[in-house]
Amino acid sequence: MIEDVTLLTLLIYAVIGILLGLLLGPLLKGGGFGWFGNLCLGLLGAFLGGLILTLTSHVTDNHLIMNAAAAAGGCILLTLIVAIFKRR
């Protein structure tokens, strides 16, 4: 399962994570976590979301659109969770 993840899939996770991380930061109240923090959070969320859904067999490696959606979902979810805990 995890050994089936290709370099193209990892590249998709990275691109989605970077783009969404940088785009979501300014949308958060207070500007997010700075450009570098938003970038790192986006990357981490994209990789976690994509790899968790790949491990649970919800996404297969040969479906690039599904991998991109999984990475986007992970990025958005992690960013929102961290933003909620930052406000407390």
C-alpha cells in the first residue's frame, strides 16, 4: 500500500500543500501563521491527508484527481484544526 505511492503522487501532495497552505493563511483571522508556517502546515496536512487515505484504501495511487482531493482535504482540515487550537 504505502510502497505503491509514486514520485508523481508525492509531487502532487507537495504542490497542493504549498498552494493551499499559502492561500489559506490569509483567510484565517489574524493572517494565519506567517508565510513559512502556512507553507509547512499546508505541506504537512497534504501529506497526512493523502497518505492516510491511501493507507486506508480510500484512494489508490493511480487516481491523480482523488490524490489531489485527498491532499487538499488534509491540508484544509489540519489548517482549521490548528487555527482553532491557536485561538484558545
